[in-house]
Amino acid sequence: MFLNRKAQELVYYEATPELLAQIAATLPACPCGGHFTPTAGPKCRWCHHEIPLVRNPVQHLQNPNMVLLDGACLIRDEGEPYQVHIIG
């Protein structure tokens, strides 16, 4: 999962296809070997099944929620990345 605070500032008042393209061009590679895309939802670490959360990528830019699965790596544009461990 990639958390981009600078992109949040860009789309705070309005999300457009142009802003989506601008943000998509700056997304980093994922440590798993994949690529972050604005149309992909989170994937299971073990079976790689995608949770289809993103129906409209432009509207999704303003979604304040983030789904983190156990074992997911959260990469941020500000601060160090970390791996999520859910303790139950």
C-alpha cells in the first residue's frame, strides 16, 4: 500500500482525470516486484487475490480510508515504510 500525502493535498478540493494521471506517473515500484496503480485494490499476501475496492479511480482519490492486510507493506512519501502485523 502506498500512502502519498502530497497527492492528498493536490486532490483535497477536486479530483480530476488529469490529477489522477499526474499522481499515477509518480507511483513507486512495490517491494513485492509489482507496481502500484490507481485502479488496483489491496491484494492478499499469500494468494494474491485482489480486493476490488476501486470502482472509479478519480473518485477514489478522495477516499479517506485505507485497507491494510496482515503482512502488507505500507510505503509512505514521508517517513519510513513499515510492515503491518495484525495482533488478535
